[in-house]
Amino acid sequence: MRDVLDDLAGWYAAGETFGLATVVGTFRSAPRPPGAAMAVSPTGEAVGSVSGGCVEGAVYDLARSVMESGRPLVQRYGVSDDDAFAVGLTCGGVLDVLVEPVGPATYPEFPEVAAAIRAGEPVAVATVVEGRGRIGARRVVWLGRAAGTLAPGSPHAARLDGAVDEDARGMLALGRTGLRHYGTEGQRRRNELTVFVQSFSPPPRLLVFGAIDFAAAVARIGRFLGHHVTVCDARPVFATPKRFPEADEVVVKWPHKYLEEMVAAGRVDERTVICVLTHDPKFDVPLLQVALRTPAAYIGAMGSRRTHGDRLRRLREAGLTDSELARLRSPIGLDLGARTPEETAVSIAAELIQLRHGGTARPLTDTTGPIHRPA
């Protein structure tokens, strides 16, 4: 929904009710992940995508129908040779799509959700999608409060809502979106109710150290992949917004000092990516001493194999252990034969994607099994 938020907010502000389709479950080689969204306005305008084009026509028609009926529903799409599925996906995958009418009368919390997403405030939307409950019942969960209920009219609503609140906040901390199963009173070991929890966490951080031409390319592709990008360098003549227009922030400060400040402020977490492009011992050794002791998801450093060997020696002399050094991805990136800054940025991005999703980094023609792996 984040990608089409401006359109949705405009329709909502005009008092219109639109159809919102959201992928809530995927199986096998489904083309889009849970949370992918497509919306249809009352005038027939469509924005977003749930399948990359395979079933958009069918979803469009269903969204128009839901706008008229006012009743949300979940539709399964899959290969066309199975009568249990709606016709559409040619990739062999299966996806479940929640289609619901959204407007001031059906979703009063929407303006607050939109404001939180725009402000980078963590917020999760939990929706009943299957089982002994009202399909489309919704609860919005922030870190310190919640609104709505998943069981309107039920004497057990507070218990169910409380259990979902706890789980949604845990998923927000990890940036995860997915299905959770409960009993009607919130029991976590039962399967009477399926709830889709969509997390809108702030974008993961990409910290790029070293204001060089390679950093500009990495910042550009990092922004494209949805990261909040910061470029940091101690040299003010090089670390300027004009040289790094794709970065969200350009910081002039000694790299290790800046990273220490970020860690102390709690802004380095399990989703953070750290790219050290300085390949200068006076910068990267003290920086990596800090970085390798953070919970960051990825820590990579640029340099030749000779530079890497010298860097490891210096880091060991500084007291880092073998287990800490094993976290370092150096030389940075996958072996694509990259030479230019742009090609190098692609190799770094490819390694990030491969590590995030567990891919083999081999040509798909040389592999078998599902193309899209579970998150």
C-alpha cells in the first residue's frame, strides 16, 4: 500500500470509497509478496499491482464489485487447470487476495495510518481474512496504542485484540508482514481465526561510508530498493548533497564517530546495511571495529584481496574475534565481473538480495525448484 498511498489518500480525502486489493498469502512461485496492493477508484482508475499483470484484470473487476456490494472478501488465484482457483497465474504460484471497500465509513483509521507511514512511524494493520470471524474486521496497532477491533460484538474481543497487539508489535520490530492464527479468544495454538498483519515499519537504513563515485551509485540503487540512505565522510569538500542527490542524508563526520552515535540512538538494527567504501585504514579500521559489534544485517567493505588481508590483520590487532570478523563481507558484492561504479553497485545490491532471501546467486537456468523463496 505504501507505493499507492498518495492516490489512496486523495480519494479518501474526497470522501470517496475505493476498492483495495492486498496480497495476504502466497504459495509456490507467486509473483508478488504479501502486502502488495492494487486499488481501483470509483471512476475506474487503477493503481498498483498484486501479480505483476497476471490477474490484474480479474482483480479490477472484483474490486468494482466489492465497491458496489460493500462486502470484503478473499479470493484465491492460481493456475487455470484447477477449478478451485480463479483463472490467471501462469507462473505456477498461488496467491490469496483480500479485496475490501475503503472509505471514511468503512476505514475511519485510514488517515492516521497514512500519516504514520509518511512520518516513518511504525504502524501495523491487522485484518481478519479467514475463519470464525467477520472478514475484513480490522485493528490498527502503533507502538503505544491501538484502534479498532477484530471481533466486533464479541465478549472475547479484548483478549483477541490484546494477543494480536503483542504479535503485531513484534512483527513491526522485525519489519515482517504475514499471517497469524488464533483461537476466538486469542489463543495462539489454535487455528479458528486467520489474521493478516501488514507491517509498515520505517524503511531499512543503508549507511554508506566514503564519499566516492562508487558511493553515489550505491546510494542510487539503495534508494531504488527502498532503503533510507545516508552517505557519511569526514571530508566536507567531498561529502555534499550536490554530489549525492539520491541520498536522504549526507553527513560530514568521522565515520566511526557517526556510527557510534547511531548505535547509541538505537538507529542500527537487524535490518541495517553498512557499506564501507573508504578502503583507507585510518577510516575503515575504527569504523569496522564499531560496525562488526552491531546487530546490522549486512556489513561489507570495499577493497582488493590484499587490502582485505591487511584489514583483517589490523582488526585482529584491535581485538576483534574470529566470529566477529566472519560477519564481514569483503571484498564487497557478488562476483559479477563488475568494473564501473554502477556495475559494482549492482553486485552489492545482488548480494543484499541474495542474503535476504536465501538465493543461490547462480543462474536460474542452472537451478531447479521454486524461483520465489519464502521470506
